[in-house]
Amino acid sequence: MSKSKGNTVNPNELIEKYGADTVRLFSMFAAPPEQSLEWSDSGVNGSHKFIKRLWSLSQTLFNQTVDNKVQSLDLNDIQIKLNQTIKKVSADFGDKNQFNTAIAAIMELLNAIPKAMLKSSVTKESNEVFKEIIEKSVIMLSPIIPHVCHELWEALGKKSPIHNETWPAYDANQLEGNEMTIAIQINGKLRGKILVDSLSSKESIIEESKELENIKKYLEKENIKNTIYVPKKLVNFVI
């Protein structure tokens, strides 16, 4: 942007239209601190929509009733996602100063909330996990959108100000699920993926990889010169 060229953006106009939190969120989400920011009106609007989604999810939580007669949910995946998010956001804020990826991680977390958890009547366990997601998301977002988070924190019935709250801690025992996705490569090129049990051995993963239809056709024509296995990530067949 250049003042002499007259192509600057007046933040006051955007603050009037969207609020200071939206402008702050967009500015931190659009680019890392060390890079130049490419302005986008649609990006500002997208940031505003995310704040409205956070607000809407919070209102859903406030209006929920607990009814243990309704069907219970498998909460394992969303609890793992919550702990993974806390770990990533903590590292992005504390070590890397990558606020844009931290914000993206919280967006992914909120998008991952199961629709069944958002119903008006849920089990006590579901309500408690939903409340934990909202509370910890609000704390993690409070340095970026403080005004909205202050309002939501009070609405959650908290007595002390949010800026006095302890930063969320993740549970190291809840960072991995029961299954993992393994990428299968031929000479370094991705040719397929398999979903395996997280306790599967290296040998069983390699053997299962060989049975993948798109892998078989390569291995039938060429001999395997080397097999590279990166734990929990990939198998690469060198032919």
C-alpha cells in the first residue's frame, strides 16, 4: 500500500462496519507477522463470519438441555481433536509466532464439532465436552478477538476476567486416535493411502500396503529394491 498512490485501506471504515475484533482477526490470519499482507475484502468478511459462528455455537451451548435418555455419542475423536488443537496453538503462539496457523487450527476444531453434539437435547457427557471446546477456544482466541471473548466468557458464567485465566493444557494421552492414515508411495510419488489400527506393526502395515490395488500393479512389474517406512506417516517402495 502507498499513501501517495491512494491505495491504502482505512481501518476506521472497516471497524465501523465489522468491529475491531474482525479487523484484528483478519490481519493476523491473512499472513504471518514477517510477511506482507495481501488485502482482501472477502477475507475480512470471512473473518467476520467465523466470529459469528463462534458466537452462534456459544448460543447453542447456552440453550442446550441435558437429557440422558437421548442417544450417547462417541466423543473420542473430538476430544483428540481438541487436545491436538491446544498443543498446536500453544506451540504456534509461544514458539513460532505463527498466529495465522493457530487461528486456522481453532477454525478446524470448531468445524469438526459433530452435528449431533449441537442438538437442543444432549447427554451430560456431550454437553460437558461441547462446553470444554467452547471455553478453551474462547481462551485461545482471546488475545486476538478480546472484545467478543470477554463477552462470551461472562456469558459462560465466569467470575474472573478472561485475561486472568490460565492457558489451556493438553492431555498427552489424548493426542492420537485408534486409527491412522498411512501414505503409500512408489519411488517417492504418492500412489495411495490406507487406514490402519494405530497399534499395527511395521511389518503388517507394509504387507497391507502391498495389497492396495494401485500399488500391486507397480510391484507386479518391478522388483522392490528398498522399502522405507516412516512411522505413522508413510511407506515408500523403491523399485
